[in-house]
Amino acid sequence: MEVGKEKIKLSPRDFFLHLAAMGALYVSVVSILILLFEYIDVIFPDALEFRGDNFSGSIRFSIASLIIIFPLYIFLTRLINKDLRVNPEKRGLGVRKWLLYITLFIAGATLVGDLIAIINTFLGGELTTRFLLKAFSIFVIIGSVFGYYFYDLRGRWEGSAKLSKTVGWIASLLLVATIVGGFFIIGTPESQRLAKFDQEKIRNLETIQIQIVNYWQEKEILPKELSALEDPLIGFIVPTDPETDEVYGYRTTGSLSFELCATFNLDSKKYPIVKPVPLREFGLDSVNWEHEAGEHCFPRTIDPDRFPPLPVKR
């Protein structure tokens, strides 16, 4: 310590305040990048990439993290800046400098890596819209963090409370817009719940459909009603509508054809990204589960060549 200068003491409050602020920053940055990447994947889907319900889970978690962590980060940052304006000597705290320089190093390395990835992908002839948008997202988010803390080291924000608050409001408004955009993709919590009910109904219909085919293979006749499929020996019970507990609609339309019906909440073509369409191949005609809102019936026809009757056991 130099003569004439007072030694700066690091209090537990200062240590945990700076550590918590940086932790909240890292969680917020990762969450918003995941959110933006998922948006890009939804808007610009890759035909070679199969995604089912994975989208909604990561988007929901990222939104939940940002709703809690980002306001905490803004609050802690304002506390720190307010404290620095009252006690400017705390700008020299070791923990503060270490955390700022580590953040700048990580941000700078990420930006350099992002530029290298862009050039490498371009030279390989695989530069796609999805990749460019993701690279741009990284550049903007990480670049903003780098710029903010670069000026923070120079004491810009402690010296200008109004500018600091303006930056915080701009970042908050952009974040709110990003979060709101997620509800247009995954739907509202209510539509998510309705979608899950519809998903479960489709799974039940798939199970019933398999049992009907097995029944025909064993008896060479379609069941007259769904209750005929129940077998206490194997423990199969015909599932019912999880929302209303009503029996699913069923009727035969021929010796090899039948219909399965259910009442759905949403139009599958207008669904959020949680599509309740497993789309498995059973070898039946027109095996798909697209449906409109309301009651919808799925016609099915058994192909005896693909599902021949089982040999009679003697």
C-alpha cells in the first residue's frame, strides 16, 4: 500500500453484492441467448432436425429465468453504482476489478470466437440464415455486455446516474419484448395446458388403435365397442378422455374400417410449437393425427396384407 493512501477494506456485503450481480448477469445472458436461438429455430426450421416438445421446455425455462434473474441483476447493479457514487474509493476493490476483467475477457473471447465461426462457416459454404442470425445474436448480446463493462471500468456509470438508468430501461424494454415474443411461439400458459390435454388424447387414441388392430388379427373381426378390448389377463383398460373422463367415440364403417373420435381444444395446424402429433407408422391408411378444434374423427382401414390374421394356436 502506498503512503498517504487509505487501504480499501472488502466487506462481506461488497463481496457478495458484486458476486451476485455477476452471477445474475451470466444467467441472464445465457437465458436470453437460448431464448433467441430457440426463436430462430422455430421461425427458420431445419428439415433435417426433428424437434417435438423440446422447444417449449427450453423456452419456458429461459423465460422463467429472465423474469426472476434479470430484474435482480438490474437491482443489484443499481445498488452497486449508487454505492460507488457515495464511496468512489470502492472502485478499486479487488473483487470488483477481478470480476469486471474476467467478464470482459469472456465477452471478448466469445466475440472473437463468434467472428471466427462466421468466417469458417462462410469458407465452408454452409452459411445459412439460421447460423447468421444466431451469430448476430451473440455479437449483439455479448457486445453489449462488453461495451457496458468496458465503460464501467472507466467510471462512466457512477458519474452519470441518468445515463445509467436509461441504459437499464432500454435493456429491460428489449428483454420484455423478447419474452412477450415467446408467448406467440409457445402460446399462453392456458393454451399450453389445452395443448397437453390434446396431446394426451392423441396418445390414448394411438393406444386404442393398436389394440383394435391386435383384436382384428386375433379374431378377424372388429370389436363392436371399445369395452371389448379390455382384458384383465394383460391388464389393459380402455383409456378415457383425460379432460372429461368420457369414453372416446368409436364406430365400425366396414369389415376392415373404423373411426376413432375425440373432442379437441385446439386446431393442430394453429398449435403452438407443442404439437401433439407423435406420427407413428402403423401401416394403416392415412395415419396422422391432425385435427380441428371440437369433435374430430379419424378414419382408419386395416390392410390385411400388412397385418395378417394371427395363426390359430392348437
